[in-house]
Amino acid sequence: MTQGSRDVTSRKEKVGYALGDAACNLYWKSAELFLLFFYTEVFGLSAAQAGTMFGVTRIFDAISDPVMGLIADRTLTADGRFRPYLRWFALPMAVAGVLTFTTPDLAPGAKLVYAYVTYTLMLIVYTAINIPYSALMGVMSPNPEERTRISSYRFAGAFVGTLAVQLSTLELVTILGQDDAAAGWQRTMVLFGVVAVAMFWACFRSTRERVAVLLLSTSSRGLRPALRALRRNRPWLVLMVASVLILAAFWMRGAATIYYFEYLVGDASLAASFLVVGSLASAGGIAATSPLARRLGKRNLLAGSLLGVALTYLAMLWVPPGAVMLVFVLNALANLLLGPTPPILWSMFADTVDYGEWVDGERRAGLVFSASMFAIKLGGALGGLATGWVLAFTGYAAGISQSADAKLGILLLFTALPAGAFAAAAFVTRRGYPLQTTLLEQIERELEQRRR
């Protein structure tokens, strides 16, 4: 097999890999967009209780990510290091998702404990399947441009999963639950679980680990030396800070959307259409990722996209909620600009794996991606905590007409606060990330010489 053929993955394999992120997003987007609303409007938690729970559980979950990365790096089976986890944890992921969106008949204190336990379980199982899945991209091909193409397919799959959640969730809850919202949420997650298991297994069957046998270290060194090596990986550190800011913005904006349409616009049913239109616009950005990355470079594309989104969100602060068409148009523009962000960010994380190997000779794909997930989950923790506490601080109360302060809090969570986080991420990326095209090409050449 030639080097070129070994570097390139087939379209079928890319599509198969994309199914894994479609499955992951049935859970990730359900939690990001609807879990806070479920907890406050159906389950019976206060906004402060739910926000605090998000912060505590996600920080705990984030700490477990590097451990999972080390475990994945040291896994050795006939099916590879990372692929087996897609098969092993598909069913546990479905069960954990259903339990999280189940409302038990318990006293308020016991229900809060149940929420902590089941959500933590879902996060842990998600880590066990998503960390190896993310690392898998880094060993499907050693070529940075090919990884960008794989990443674009991956986030096309993420788009499909996201679109399914946005388009169908509220409608399924109504149809499957009839007059019982709690039953509707539980049954919806059962349906999502069945679909997700099929997609995880299809991803396992259709992908291959071409680089794993050649590159991944079987070093017996522990977590502490490996984390010290990560701290010397400047590109990864920059992306970690940017990821925390980006995900905090995602979670604030996503969780605030249904509240915005319920209490500011006055029509919660518009939220699904709003989210779907945004996702369709982001698909255009995802499709343009590879050519834009070649033309502008990954760093400039990421920073420019984030800054554009920040400015668009800030403009929405001044748009009256009643101007629904303008809100839709500006959101579509923001999502078009945001489209390249996820695929280019994960492609850049894969490049930092090469950089780490280039610097110290150790390839730590699992650890790099798991530590990157630590940053992403930390961002989600901060975003969830901020959302819950801003709602509580401004006087939000479920199921009633909101005060002017509560409406202002929702508006800020929907516009200015995520805009500030995106702008800060753009600044950090533009000023601090060193891996431009020329250096990446040099790293690839020198690593290939070592491997020979």
C-alpha cells in the first residue's frame, strides 16, 4: 500500500465515522438545548439547583476525561485502541440517557439526588464513548488535510444529529406523552437511544485505525508525566482556553433559546423552527470548511468565524423580540459563520497530537483528545452554571409571566454573554496559536521520516 493510499479514507468510511457524532449529538444537544428547561419546567428543580448541579457534575466529569484518554491509549484489541468503545458503551449510553430524562415519583430532596446521580452517570458513559471516538479521527489518517476532510464529515454527522434533536424533540414529547410531559420526555429518549445504538455500531463496523500500530506509544509512564508533556504543548493549551470559552457560549446560548421564545417572544413553538433554520445555515459553513481552511489557514478561519459570530450576537441585543424575522435572519448569519468552528477546532486538536510527537517523541492521541474534552466540558459546566444562576439572580420562576429583570437576564444569556465569550476565544486563538500551514507541513515531513 502506498503512503498516499494509506493516508486517504474512503467516502464510505468518512460517512461511517460521521454516524458516531450524529449519535453523540442526540445526547449532547438534548442536554444542551433542553435539559435545563426539562429540570425547571417538568422535573421540578429550581433554576439555581439545576445550574449548580450542572457546574458540579460537569466539573467532576471533566476531571475524569484525561483518565479515560490514558485508558484508551493503553487499550489494545484486535479491533484497535479506540473503535471497541463504540461497541461496548452504545447500550449503556442509551440507558443513561433515558434515566436522565425520567421524572421519578420522589420527595423533592430525593429527586435532587436522583438528578445528580443519573446526570453524572450519563456524563461518565458519554465520556467513555466520546473520548475514544474523538481520538479515532487522529489515527484514521496521519495527513492533516485528510483529517480536516474527515472532521468536516464528522460535523456533517453532528449537524444531522443536531437537526434531529432540534426538529423533533418538542414534537415527539407532545406526541409520545400526550398530556403527560414527563412520560413524553422519557419515551423520546428511548427512541433516541435505539437510533443512537444503531449508529454507534455502524461507526464501529465502517472505520479503521491505520496509524495506531505504527505510532501510538505503549509507554508505562503515568498520568502526571503525560500531563506535564501536555503543558509544554503550547498549541493545545491555546485551543484548550479557546474551547472553554466557546463551549460556555454554546451552552448559554443553547439553554437560553427556549426561554427566549417562551417568555420574550411569547411563542415557544417557534424555538424548533429557529434552531432548525440556524442548523441549516451552519451546514453551509461546515461545507465550506475545507476550502476556506486551505485559503485562509486553520487559525485565521477559526478566529475570524468566532469574531463574526460575536458581532452578530451583539447586534441581536438591540433587536426587539417581536421582530421575529430579523431575529431569524441574524441567527442564520451567525450560524453560517459558526459552521466551520467545530470541524476546524477538532482538526486543530489532531494537529496538536502531531506537534506533541514532534517535540518529545510520544504520541498521545487519547490523552490529547480527552484533555481537550476536559476543556469542552469545563466550558459546558461554566455555561450551565452561569445560565442557571443568571436566571435565578434575575428572578426567573417557572411557568409564570416573567419580570423585567428576568427577561433582561434571558436576553443577555441569548446575546451579549455568549458574544463576549466568542470574542475572547477569537482573541486567544489569533494571538496565541502557532501552527500555521508551513510549520504543519514541516512537522508532517519530519514525522514521516521518523516513522520510516
